[in-house]
Amino acid sequence: MENKNNYSFVEMGTLCNVKEKESFGIPGKYFLKDELGLTSCEISFGAIPAGQAVPFLHAHKENEEIYIFLQGSGIFYVDGQNLSVKEGSMIKVSPEGKRGLKAEEDLLYICVQAKENSLKQAVPGDGLILEEKLPW
């Protein structure tokens, strides 16, 4: 995706629409890398119906994942541990962490993937307060 603007904009609709999406053959998954032309990370939304689970255990080669749970509850399996998750739970998993997820109640979450140890600066070091005034 070539973008001559300093931004990309996509309208997904309400979060409940995630359950009707499918990416890479995974129902209830919506990846944003291609949609927004992301170059620093991958962000995805996930929806798992109550009683269902991600059908595979997985790890990564280079990317850590951050899971942010928005709705529902479930069990997050990582390296032999079962962690109870619910709205407001957040988990960071290193690339080699073996992970899986099962919903107890309809589960909605965001997953952010980025190369482990790649963050070089963050707020406040990277932010710039500009003199230009906003139009409102």
C-alpha cells in the first residue's frame, strides 16, 4: 500500500463486527497491517465465541505479542500455565512462549505484535509538542 498522506484510515464498524471477519483462514480474526499499511507492528482484533478456542498452539520466531482483552472471559494458556483473562486483562508473551486461548464467555481482544527488543524510543522521548494550533 503506497500512501502519500501522513495517515491511513479504515472504518471497521462496531467491535461486534470482528466475529464476522476472517483472516488467513481464521474466523473472528481481523489483521490491520495491510489495511493500514503498518510498518512497525501488526495489530489484530480477535473474537472467539463462548466454548470455542484457537485451534492451535503457537509461538513466534521474532515477535512478542501483547493481548488486550476488551470483553468476555477465558483461559489464556502460556508455557503450561492457565491464566484467567477478562475485560481489562493484558498479557505480554515473548516470541518463544507457547500460547493458546479459549473463551468461556464470548471473548473480544486486540493483539499487538512487534519484534522483540525493537522499541528504541517511546513517549515522552519520541513525542513532539508543536506550536501549530488545532482547528477546534
